[in-house]
Amino acid sequence: MASKESEAVRRHWESVREPKDQLERERADHRWAELTTEPEDVDYLAVPGRPALWIVPHGAATDRVLLCLHGGGYISGSRYSHRKLFAHMAKAVGVRALVFDYSLAPEQIHPVQVDEAVDTYRWLLDQGIAPEHIVFTGDSAGGGMSITTQLRARAAGLPVPAGAMPFSPWIDFEASGSTYDSNRDTDSFFHRDLVRGLARIFLGPEGSPRDPSVNPTYGDLTGLGPIYIQVGADEVLLDDARVLAAAADKAGVDVRLDVFPGMQHTFQMAAGRAPEADDAVRRMGQWGRKVLGL
């Protein structure tokens, strides 16, 4: 049974609706951010010339970085909605984190978002951070981008990072997974028609849901670093996580999948409040430290 603190995540998903305009997006971001406590001993530093924040836990390693890709269905979310969550994760790993804003749909559609993520990764490499000292992480749409950005970056001639930690990753833009049916009554917000509608907004009239930079399981995952996936057992995107894990394993990638009983989509947003979220962040911290050699 989910803790009473985790029930706040369920109530959040029950209360939100698809944002209609920029004001509604900003309000949704604030409601999202309210789920997460403000972690202690963390500084946030603006990045001159870029829509990004450095998240700097006190005493963190300066030569290793989490590159953070926020979720929001490609229509919402920002560095502000997710900064506290990624700060908890950065503290758990003991490194700095970089969280940035990418363009949102429908004003900008695929592949703008993944190209901006590649550009941010390139910028990070240009700052002197070695690829083996970078781990990508992200939730939902950002979780999918933590893999598609690697494929896009590799195609552009960039080295792949040390690994990735996607949680509740959204990769199936056709919403074909069986858990859309089996978890229909346990997921508090998402359902097949909603997800397909978000996919249409993001892809536009020309985009394909089977583009490897949209759904990485249609690409070649061979040679990627280790992947650690977390997902809630009650969410309809459970099969997205399972399919991604199976594809990575088939490609010879070291992959770990943890399914959390009774949990909703991106339940980690309750970090600092809910024991399940804190346990998930702790696990990511342990995994991330190992992959980054800390």
C-alpha cells in the first residue's frame, strides 16, 4: 500500500489537466514543484546565455555531472518545476547537475527538443567534462530523451555518456502497451487517448512515432552505457519501461529495471516527503555513484 505521503502524487495527477496556454503551463509547473521538498545545502546557479541552472550540492564532486531532462509531455515542465527533484538526486549521487529548458510543443515540434538536448550535451563537453563523467537522467518525456539524445548525439559524432537513469520513461508514442489496459483503473491521469493526443502535438503532421529519436527501441542501442530504469507499478507507462529494458538487454547493454508497487507516474517528485520517493532517489544515488566511479 502506498504511503499517505505518496498519495499526494496521486491527487496531483487527478487534479491536473492539459495546459491550455502559457499561464496554465506555469501554474502546472508550480503545482508540480510543490510535491518536492527543498533539499538542504544546495545552491542553484544561473548559466549565463543558456536557459539552464547548475544544481550544486555542498561538497559535490565538480568533475562529474548529471544532465537532467525534465518531463511534462513535451508541452510543459521547466528547470523550475524540476530543480528540487534533480537537486535531491544530485545530492544522492554527490555531483553537480545541469537542468535546462528545451522548447515546448506545439510552438516547437520534434526534432527541436532532442536537438536542443544534444546541443546542451555538446556544451557540457565543451566545458571540459569528460563523457565518462556524465550521466543522463530524466522523467517521462525526459526519460525517453535520456536515451534518444544519446542516439542523436552519437549520430552527430559525439561520444556517449557514462550511463542513463530514466524514470517513468515515455517512449511508446503509439500507446500500444498492454498496461494501458491492465493499469487503466490504477493510473490517476494517463490513458491511451491522452497519450496519443500528446504524441500528435509533439510529432506534428510529419513526425513518425517509430523514429529512433522518438522511440529509441527502433534504433541501435548497442554500445550505450548502463541504464537504470525506475517505474511505478500502477502507471500505464509500465510497459514503456519494460520494453526499453528488454531492448537494451537485447543490445547487450547493462540494464536494471526497478518496479515500485503501488506507485504512480513520476512518483519520485515527492522526494523529501514520501518514503517511496526517497527510497527511489537513494537507489539512483547508489547506482549513479558506481557508474561515475565515486
